[in-house]
Amino acid sequence: MVHITALDFIYFSTEKEIEEEQKKIKEMREKEERERRDILNRRRDEAEKFNASIKVPVKWTAAIKLVKGGLLENSWGDGRNKRTVQHILIQEDLKEGRLKRSAGEFLCKAGSGRLWDDEEKWWDGEGQTYTPKITCKTCLKIAKRWESAPKVRRA
């Protein structure tokens, strides 16, 4: 069998050699896909373990604050950029001492107005959604006040 490549090289291969090469390519792609799924599943496991340690006494989930810079040429084009963090989005009114948050607000009270998604979900290697790891340092600092509390409600 004769092959001509995009760079106009001509070489000869038997059908068996072509089949072996295609098999190698297929195995390499399957391996890469397995590795990608494993990475995504590890990321999910890490997020679930970390988020389970957050002890906020009302229902909550993760959300991001969309930024105008997330719509510029050096952004991801979806309202995010490299500095975007995952906040704790309170889903029920929270009143504890001087701390008061209404449903739909970030625990850290970041920014004003409603500029975030209702809930942030990511996909694991199996195509299932999960709540990403909370990364807002201020939300995590505020949540530390409930670390010893036994009651936790998650969405």
C-alpha cells in the first residue's frame, strides 16, 4: 500500500502494518481517555471530601461571581477568569449573632447584586455532575465558626 503524507512524503506499508498502527493509535487514545476520566474523578473525590468538612448550619451550594473581565479576550469567555473562586451560596436565610445572610447571598457577601449562577456544577469522568471545591478564602474563614457544630445541611 502506498501512502502520501501532507508533507508529500511517499512511503510503503502493508495492510498488516497499517492495521497495527491504527490499533496502536486506538490503544493510545483509550489510555488517554482513561487517564482523563481518572483525573476528573480524583478532582470530584477531592471536592466532595473537602466540601463535606464545611459545617454551615443551613443549606448551601457552590457558585461563582461572574466578572466583567471574564468576558474579555484573555478570559475563558463565560464570565470567569483565572482568579475566579467558588463561593458558598446560602440557600436559606442565615441569622447567627451579628451574621445575617439571606437565601441567594454568598456567605462572604462578595459584591452586590445578583451576578452569579444559581448553582455551580462540574462534571466528573463518568459525566455526572458534582459541586466543585469551595475556594473562596473569606467564605471558608467565616465557615470555620461552625467547625465543631454537629448539624450540617447541604443542598
